[in-house]
Amino acid sequence: MGDAEKDMEKPDLYVVARFLERLWKEGREFKKTELQMAVGLNYSIYVKYLKWLDKKGLIKFVKIDAKKEKIAITPKGVEAYRSLVEWIRETIGEDKF
């Protein structure tokens, strides 16, 4: 198993929620750099999360042209975000979302 895959065996659920929240609340596609700045991660960590989220079907890459693509939340990502936030509120009692 590669380092990137090993690192993402147990992703930080708050970070996952930040990605999904930003994409869901904005209701639009993001450029890669724009989303990175919005979630506040350094590039190497950001790329690992993007790959993990894509592999899990929570986000998708949308081709704009031959060189550009944007990132969007999938219906599965929307459902995951709602479930995750609900679980955090019920279990941990935090209302930071």
C-alpha cells in the first residue's frame, strides 16, 4: 500500500466535512486552488484528501477544457455531508457546522 493510501486509511472527519461543506454550501464547482484555499490545507495534504474523496465517490472532477477541470460534490457527497454533520452533532455535541 502506498504512503498516500496508508495516510488516508483514517482521514480526519472534520477535514472531510470541511471539503464537503464548502462544495455543498456554495452549490458550485471550484477550481483546485480555490478549494485548497477554502479548506485551508497545505498542498500535499490537500491532494491526498482530493484523491480519497474522489475514490469514495464524494466529489467528481468536471472537465472545463483540455487543460482545466473543476471539483464538484456528488449526490453521494451531499448525503455523506448530511450524515456526518448529524453524527458529529449528536455524538460530540459540537455545533460548528
